[in-house]
Amino acid sequence: MVPAARIVYVVRDPIDRMLSHYMHNVGGGYDERPIEEALADPQSSYVTRSRYFFQLEPYLDAFGSGSIQIVSREELKNARPETMRRAFEFCGVDPNFTSEQFEREWETGVAKTGSRFRVMDRAVRLPGLRALDRNFDRFPESLRWIVERLVHDPEGGEAPKPELPLDLRDELVGLFREDTARLEELAGRQFGWLT
């Protein structure tokens, strides 16, 4: 349908992504299992959503590697202006565009593990409010930022993540090693994950 599409694929350390996903589900009341049980299943959504190259393969088949740029969360955090410039250039838009909004980080606050998050997350899943949740990204950013500050408290810093037992971490590193190596080969750089 869109053969000349330019795809920007944003990734992050796969184990950090799993921990964040787990904390989101625990905070929302959707997973009450101990971390060792929840993250140990290689077929779980925690694992499969962190297999980035696996997820990217259908897009590579459809669009080719030249139509896809990989951007890591770490690059956005540590070198945001350069990363945004590279992404804009890839998309064929003004690479010098900047905005004060680039400094905002969404859904990172400690409130993700608190009761406000759970109430809001449950509320938007009610039948009458599902459309609101699905269309939230269409609201003016100023309104979304008010909700973000209320629900996630981005000023409170990142929510602490639980420590993985060393044997489980080693198992996950082994599980993600090949997928990450293929992603790094495609990106043409190392991300420094899984060390």
C-alpha cells in the first residue's frame, strides 16, 4: 500500500523493556505472579515483545532494510538532538527542526506503580471509555501532558525496577543474544545491551 514508507523502529534494552512491561502489568493489577515466574516463559509476551529483529522481519521482507531506521531509547535519552536529526533526515524532513517538547519523557514516573495509575488504567478499559483511550494520542499535547503528569508523575523520576535473579538474567541474555546480534548488524552499530 505504501511502498516508499520510511519506518523508524524504536527499541530499548530488551531486558529493561521486559521489566518495564512487568511493572506496568503489576501496577495495573494484571499480573500478580512473582517476577521469576512471569519472565521465565520464553513464549510469554514479555519475551516475544523484546525479540526486536523477529518482530522486524516481516517489515524487512515488505520494505527492505533501506526503508527502516533503528533508534534506541538509550540514544534518544543520551543524544536526543543528534538522534532526532538523524531520524528526521532519514524521513526526508527538516533535520534541524527542534522543539522544547523533545525534552519530555512520557510514562516513566514512579506513579506507574501506584494506585492512581491502576485506577486510571482500569477506567480507560471500561466500555464507555475505550474510545477515549484509543484516541488519546489525537488529543492536543497540552491536554495529554496534564494527564501524563497526573497519572505517571514524570517529575518523580523513573519507577525503580526489581532486580532479576542472576540465573534468570543469564537465561534471558542467552535467549536474546542472537536476535540482538541480528538487530545490531542491521543497524550497523552496537547497542551495548546484554552485558
